[in-house]
Amino acid sequence: MNKFIKGFCSLGLSTILMTGLVGCGEKTSANQAQNTENGKIQVEYWYGLGGKLQENMEKIINDFNASQDKYEVKGIAQEDYKATFKNLQAGIAAKKAPALAILKPDKAAVFNNKNVLQDIGEYTSKDNDFKSDSYIESFLELGKSNNKQYAFPAFGTTQVLYYNKQAFKDAGISMDSIKTWTELGEASKKLVKKDGDEVNFYGWEPMWGPDNLIDASLSNGGSILSEDGSKVLINSPEWIEVWDAFRGWIHDDKSMRIHSNGQGWEYWYSTVDDVMQDRSAGYTGSSGDQGDLDFEKLSACEQPAFKEGKESKPVAESRVFVIPSIANDEVKQGAYEFIKYFTKAEVSAKWSIASGYISVNKESANTPEFKEFISKNPQAAVPTSQALHATKVFIDPTDGKIYDALKIAADKVEIENVSAKEALDEAQKVSQEELNKVLKK
């Protein structure tokens, strides 16, 4: 397993803007069609994936390039999704951007609000082979606004529970009996192993950042905004209860821990390594982790409700393709051809099998390869099953300010041991001020 992302960009925003360099020092312009030595139109493509995910993406890129003789996609790995977003901002501002990128849907919405993305619907409407009914509707809708398909789903994801089967067996705990986060919190105390006062085996490891905390809050009946969208509700009792429980498990009980900071996805792979190397009984991670995990040792299950009487409502979302509108027409057509190739049933099924991500193409489930894989690997069906009762991803009307406030609050709770009420009260105050600015426009 690779801990570090290969080929990530180290250039700062100011450097990119001054020099027009993009994608790890590669100089290119998407405004003009670029021909390679073999005469194909070059399509530069940015994605923030590492480890086996990067290897799998490179394989699909190579397969696409070999499947036709007009386009050549050049994949350039970014440090992570955040770096992809920042570098794309700089590239578009400098009018030197890739033809294609993968983003989180909320970040794609930021670009759409600035009207710098190509309407992919202009291509699908002219494509006789395109069938919108083949795609999961909720994922397609994530990239649509005012009848414009500004982003197209690449693959779906949701965070599930991965656990060490032997560790739970040795502790006399059945994962099937755990129906809530509060029960998992109690189980994690029994799973802890110590050498004196030093913990050398943790009961559970949430993933750093607000996402796991948001999932559990939604699964406790919490909401981010009021129904009319006018009030931020992230400091409601439902949220405070959840965040303080995680604070207690991490800092008071020391039955859970998080890995924070590091470059790119380093914190993520450090968390995965703890479970794989017998330093933790389990962790909460992406469906996309499955390609890196040993399921002889581990198993997977859905996230539970937070406590008895509540419903499990974690977020399920897709990562999305975007085409910057500044690209040359020929290059944009090539970008669309790759989107079409990547999301067709057979290819999307192979990606899902290799990565654990949810296929956005409903027809993938009917391919012989996928049916055979699920029959032998039942854990691969867990993300899709969870997605059926999941919460639709929140598209922040403040262009990310609410999420940023939650990230700061999560660091206070998870790292600094600040009370949940204090952290969330401050986050709500900042978020409400930002929301009010949007509502007044």
C-alpha cells in the first residue's frame, strides 16, 4: 500500500498564477488543441487519487487511449481533492487549465457559480448512445443547476465501517449485535489494549475531519440547515451530543484516536495501516478503500444510527467530472469521450470492483463480472446498500464557508479537546453570518 500520493503538486497558488504552470510543473494550455507525437489530441486530466486508486485510474486511462486513435488522455495526479480544487482555481484564473478534472460536488458548484464550467448536457444531448436512465438519478442531479449539467458523476462513495474480525472475536464482541454508535463506543473500550498506561491497540479510529462527525449527527436526527434554508442548525442538541461523545471516546476514554495532518492522504493511509497492522480494531473509511484492504482479515458493515430510536443517515455522494469552459472545442470533446468511456457499464463495473466505489451506472450491476465479484466478495455490496438509505450530500450555499467552519470545529474537538458546545456554537455563529450574506444578495 502506498502511503504517499505519487506525483503531487508542490507549487503554490502565487507561483501557478505567475508562471502559468499547472499539474506538477507541466506547462500546457487547454485553450489550444495539443497534439502528441502520434497525432492524437491531448486531453489533460487532473485527479486527486493515490495508492491503488491512482494505479486503477492510470489503467483505465491507458485502456481508453488504446481504444481509439483520436484522443490521448494525459492523467496528472494531484495531492488530493482539495489540491485539485485549488490548482484548478489558479489554472482557470491564469487561463491555463486542464480539459478535465475530478472534484467533490460542492467544489464543482463553486465553479459553476462563477460560470466557468462547460455544460456537459450539450454533449449528451447530441449523443445518440447516451441514456440518462442508465445513471443513478441522485448522482446526476448533484451536478445539475438550472437545466445545466455542469458536472457529471464519476463514481459514488459513502463511508462505512471496517473492522478486524479476529480482534472482535477475541474480545467476545459480535459486530452484528452493534446497532448504534453508542454501542460501538462502549465496545471500543473493551477492545483497547494497554502496556501500562500506554495504549498500543485502539478500539476504533474515526477518520480525521468533520465528515464522520457529520454522518453521526445526521444519524442522530440532526440537520445542517432549517427546512427553509435560513438558519444554520449545527449547534443543536443532536449535534452537540454526537460531537461530545466522540470527544470523550478520543480524549477521556482514549479508546479511539485519529491521525491528523501530514501530506495529502497520509493521515488516511496511517489510519488504514493501524487496522491492517493490528494497532486498532477498526476504522470508519471510504467505500473506495476496499481495493487496499485484506478481507481475509477485515470485514465491512454499514454505519449505524447514533443511538436507539434514530435512523442511520450517513452521506452518500459522487465525485464528479468537470470540463473547464476555457478549453478548446476539440479538447472538450475529447474530455467528454473519456467521461462517456469511464462511466459506461463495463468500465464502471471494473472500477467499482477494483476500488470499492459505487458505480454511477445502474447497468454495471448486471455485468457478469460484477455479479461474480459480489457473490465472492459480499463486503463490496455494503456501500451500495448503505447508499439506499443515505443522506444526499449538502451543497453549501456559502461556497464552502459552512463546511470550513465545521472543519475548524472538528479540529477543536478531535485534536484540542475543546467541548463540543463551545466548538459548534462558534461554528454556527460564523456559518450563520456567511449564510446571511448570501440570503441578502
